[in-house]
Amino acid sequence: MSIIDLLPSETPIKAFPPGEVVFTQGDPGGVMFVVIEGEIDVLLDGKLIETVRSGSVFGEMALIDACPRSATAISRTRCLLSPIDEMRFQDLIVREPEFALMVMRILARRLRRMDVAH
């Protein structure tokens, strides 16, 4: 099962052409994104640290801790993204507890990769 499968049918979707900045390092957080289709490059201080693909999320840290964005996200390909603000995040967790577990697993994998890289 993919994280996409847990989204309700009325989920809003935003389209991004290749090369469009979704958010910039230092921007206020408050929204994470589920990648429905396409690829997103995540850059830290201008250096590519990850390419996020369909079925994954990005921007979750700023949503969870309400701190500024720690990285920049740019669409590598044409993307369809579902924005998840705090209210939708909480609603998804109530409706689909597996959603929270999937987000935590993604976050844990990223943290482990960053530990290995340093």
C-alpha cells in the first residue's frame, strides 16, 4: 500500500511544471506534500540531497515542528502534489492511522541516511 492510497478522494492536487520551486530553504513551513506523480529535488544549501518520487512525501519536518524550511524543493519533472496542512494532517491521522506511521517511517529513513552521510 502506498501513502497515496490513504488519501481521501477529495484530496486537492496542485500541478508544478519542471524546474518550479515548491518552497525555499528558510521559508515558513506549515504544509507538507505527497508526491502523486513526478519527481522533486530536495536541496540543502544548493546541494542535491534527495530526489523524492511518487508515493512519498516532503516538507514534513516543517509541518511537524513548525520551524522554517530546512531545504529547498524544486520539481525535477512535471509533478502533481497534494498539499497537506496541519488540519488535513490531523484529519488523515484520525481517519487513517497508518498515514502517520508511513510519514514517520519516511522521516526515520531520511534521518538514518543523513547520519550515514555525515
